[in-house]
Amino acid sequence: MNEELDNHIAKLRSKEKISQQELAEAIGVSRKTISTVETMRFVPSVIIALKLARHFNVRVEDIFTLNDDAENNAKLE
């Protein structure tokens, strides 16, 4: 089972038309933090994940998913 994390930060930023820098400032982190989370080189803390969800007004699960979620969902059907 591959439990690598995937995210939709770039899509959410694009929809809101904000830069990595603007998002970073809005949630109180560095632009580099946003970049490394967005490109999946860094797994964010729960605090950062919750701040992102609050900023975009979505659930954490709407931003972050495990790559094996589709496989698990198919097993439940």
C-alpha cells in the first residue's frame, strides 16, 4: 500500500488567483514552505494543513489525499 500524500494547493491558489507568496503571508509561513508542500517535497504539519483549509474554506481532506484513497474506496463498494 502506497501512502504518499497528494495535494491540490496549486489548483486552489489558481482558483483564488493568488501567488505562493500571498498564500504564505495569509497563513503565516514562508513562500518556501508553500512551495515545498505544494510540490510534495515536504509533508506539512497538522497546523499548516488546518491553516490552509481555513484559508481556502474547505476541509483538510479537500486539499490533501493519500494516493491509495481510490484503491481503498473501491474496496468499500
